[in-house]
Amino acid sequence: MRKTTRGLFECKGCSRQTSVTAGTLFHNTRKPLRLWFEAMWHITNQKYGANALGLQRVLGLGSYHTAWRWLHKFRRAMVRPGRDNLSGIVEIDETYIGGKSPGKRGRGADNKNLVAVAVEDKSQTSPTGKGIGRIRLKLIPDASATNLNAFIQEHINPGAHIRTDGWSGYQNLPTLGYEHTAVNSKELNIAHLTISLLKRWLLGTYQGAVNSIHLGYYLDEFTFRFNRRTSQSRGKLFYRLVQQSLLSDPVPNQQIVCGKSSNAPAEAIHVTELHDVPF
């Protein structure tokens, strides 16, 4: 292996050339890596998140779309493959992301995005009797038992004690290896608090308008920030994002445009009816 005058690495055996950024989130970039690192530092130092306009201004980028693409690339790196599942006591609920619209309300509402929410309850191990642990969020097509069970099995360790409302989609959790307690919906306090914080974050950081085909990655960003909310070191968050960016596959522009799959229409969704809950 030798280094060429262009800064590439060339194999002595096959003469194939490659770069240190090949196969990573920075694949084929024409911008200096220092600028990418500055972008990551800005993103991780914004407590409530960074938008494309602010990133463009801070980095001095000539194009708003470049800043927008970079942010979406980083959101894809915010979920670490193989991360530990939730355990202990976990509250689960669902929420619709979207504004008021005519038609059916509640589970099965039309033209909205259904998000499954799982939150660890740490109140029994907390000295103060209060405590929210890690969270998991995911877009699901509907609140059927099939989709809810798939979400739970993907993100929660067997043996966990799951607390939900009385919805029939949760009735067979004991057969999947979970303890299950059904409570009144009003008793799902930490799940409802997490949902309120999520909606307020979308409203405050992105003015409540998020394209539905990209919503899944905004959920990943909120999860990344929420699960590290108690960290006293911005440098550790920066390090984690750099690390996960190097482990992420390249993200073509077409993949950014298509976003994560969703049954909702490909249009901006508007978050309304929020509670004034501090983040």
C-alpha cells in the first residue's frame, strides 16, 4: 500500500486506489473533512437540534441544500447498529404525528403518521422516585398486534415488564416472553411526557413542518439526543457521532430524497396541540 500524490492509497498488488473516507458517510465528498467535523460539532452542541439554515450560516456554505443533505446524512448515523435493547419496566404507547385533519380520530386516524413509543421507567431505582431511562421510537403502519409486537420484539429484551393501556394489540405479550400490565391510559405518565417532548421538539426546532417520508430519521435524531440528555460533555456526543459516521454506509442523494418508508402522504406534516412541557 502506498500513498499517491492525490492523497489516495494504492494497493501494490492490484493498483486499486481508495481513500480513507471510502465506504463511510463521507464517501465521495468534495468538502474538506475539517468542515464535516465542524458541522458535527455544531450539531452536537445544539441542545434542541440544528436546522439546515443555521448549519449553512455557521459553516458558510453556499447552498442551503448542501446543509440539508448533510443533516440528513448525520441523522442516519445517529442510530448505532446492535445497540442494547430496553429492559426492566417499559411503558409503551403510540402517538400520531400531524396536525388537525377531518376524518377518523384515534387509532386508525387518516393522513397522519403513527409512531410507537417505548420508554424505560427508572423511578423504582431512582433516589428521587422519578426517572425516565432510554427511549425507542419507530414509525409503524398501524396499531395492529402484528406491528406492535414486531416493534416490541425489536427493541425490548424478553423478560421485561411492559406497561400499556388496554388496547387489544398488546394482549398476547405474555406469550412472547414479557410480563404485561394493562393500565388506564392516563397512568402512562412517562410515555405521555416523552410524546409531549417529541412534539414540542419538532415544533420548536423545525417549526412543526417535517416531510413525512423523512420523519423516521427525525425520530432517530430525537432518540439520539434524548438518550444522551444527561451527558455533561458535548465532546463525548461529538465523538460518538464521528464514530458512528465512520461505521455508517455511504448515503446516496436518492436515498436521502426517498427517506424512510411511511404510509403517510409525502408532504409536510404539521405538529399542533402541544403541551408546554420543558425539555
